[in-house]
Amino acid sequence: MSNDAKKNPEPVVMTRRKVLRGVGMALAALPLARLALACGEGTGDTPGPGTETDAGTETDAGTGSTGSWATGGTAAMTMAASYPNPFASGTGTTCTLTCAATLGPCYATTVERKDISEGHDGLPVRLALLVVDEACNPIQGASVDIWHTAPHGLYSGEDASDFCTSGDAGARAARWFRGVQTTDASGRVDFDTCFPGWYSSRTIHIHFTIRVNGNEYVTSQLFFDDALDDEIISTQPLYNTRGTRDTTNQTDTVISADSVADYVFSTERMADGAMLAWKTLVIRSSLDTAQCSVPGGSGGGGGPGGPPRDGGMGPPPGWDGGMGPPPGGG
């Protein structure tokens, strides 16, 4: 894990804007914001606009106005050192096990790194993940491996199936949006990335596997709020050129609508326009403990209203775990 993720937050600096808000409003807003942060994590709730974070950085909510998000990839994260610690309020006393979901066909060789974008353009995102056990104790030294699509909906890697890269030369030559990090003493890892794109039959998602001492403890998937997905797809460069997605959190092929809320990131827009997305992941205390599975969605296929987009020539039924093929082309 890079050193910048471990730095202490900057002290709160009073600005003229804050003074003009009035002392009474500031005193009222701060505890409410912290309460929302503490309670919202793990439910997908998003803090309200103008939230004052523990780092003293004024931010807007995750579903802000058109054009308020940054673009240009992780290079646009100009204030990354001052992003707040979304886990500052702790995890509470109840930690519910993170259940397993399908690995999918698009896993490929990973790279140990924090920035997984390889300079790709897109809406910059800081992913903060906290790994704890069922007693809410942080797990140090856990390996967190993540992978997701580029903004245009393709996975990367020459060792990934052409089912996932659509045989695109650029995607096969790259290893974008794949990476692994090791949790620190607090159980945290950070990744700098770009918001994922969509492809037919799947809602927008990020895959992850957590290993301890080389042993796999859970492989699952995380999601974003549907309203946030729709806003980014309809308004942001790169994302707004491919039309409306055909699958939402409510109609996904891997996780049921009743269960998805437990696997949705909390999000907040930073002052530089980047997104901070965070989630606590709870793993088994021992491999002897039975692993739960997320309730499934509606099944595989190429999305509503038509046959699979691979023309029926894709992998055998069931091989993709309901993933559905990424789009042909870019």
C-alpha cells in the first residue's frame, strides 16, 4: 500500500465560506454528517451535499449536478492526499459476513499496485476497502484483488477470454483495471481507478477476491447505486456515448434485487471532482466456517429483449455464471 493512503488527514481550516454559513449551522451539520457517514456505510447511503468530512474537505454528494464530476482519469485526482477517512467512525459492533458471488470468466493475471488505471481516461475513483472478521476486528496482511471493465465496457488482458475483451487488440494488450493490494494494520486498502462501464446483461460492478496466507476467503462483487450509475452514463464523457444500459441493480443476472443493497458502495464526490467509494468487507474468521452465497439474480443471457450478443457462439451455458458477454467493439 502506498504511503499517501496512510497519511494523517489535514487539519480543518476555517474558510470565509464556512464562516458565512454561520456558527450555528456548522455546529449542527458536522455531527449530522458524521452520523450519516457512520450509519450509511454498508447500506449504500450517500452523505448529503456540502458534507464536512473529517479531513476538512468540502464535498458534494455522489449524485451531484451535471458536469460536476472530474474526467481525465486518476491524473485528475489533484487533492487525493486530503481525501477523508471514510472509516473514521469505525465499523460498529455488528459485522455481517460478506457472501460469495461468481468469479466470472474475466479474471486474469493481476498486478500489485494502487493505481490500476494504466492512464486510462474516465471519471476518477478512489476505492477504499476495509477488511474485518465477523467480530469486527481488522485483518492485516489480507490480499485484496480487484478487477472491472474500462469505461467502454471491456475487460483487459491477453490471458482473459476473448469473451471478455471481444478480441479487441487494445484491450488484450493492456492490463487496465486489475490490481492487488495488501491490507495495512487497520485492515484497509485503497485503489485509484476509473468508474466502470456497462455491458449487456450485467449491472455496473466490481469483482474482488480476498486471500489470507494465500487461501481464498471470499470472492464476490460490489455495485453502485442505480441513480448514480444512470447519472454518470447519461452525463459524463466516455460513458454517455453508448446509450442506456439494459440491466440495473434490480434486474441483474448475478445478485437478486432484494440482496444488492448490502453490496452497494457508499460514495461521495470530492472537491476535485473525483469519487470516493468505500465498503467494509467481512470475511470468515476461519476457513472451517461455512461460506454463504449471495442470492442469485435472473440468470444469464445477453440482456432483456434479445439473444446473447455473441450470436450464440459463446461459452457453454453456465460457464460464465450469468455474466453475459461484454459488448463487441468499444
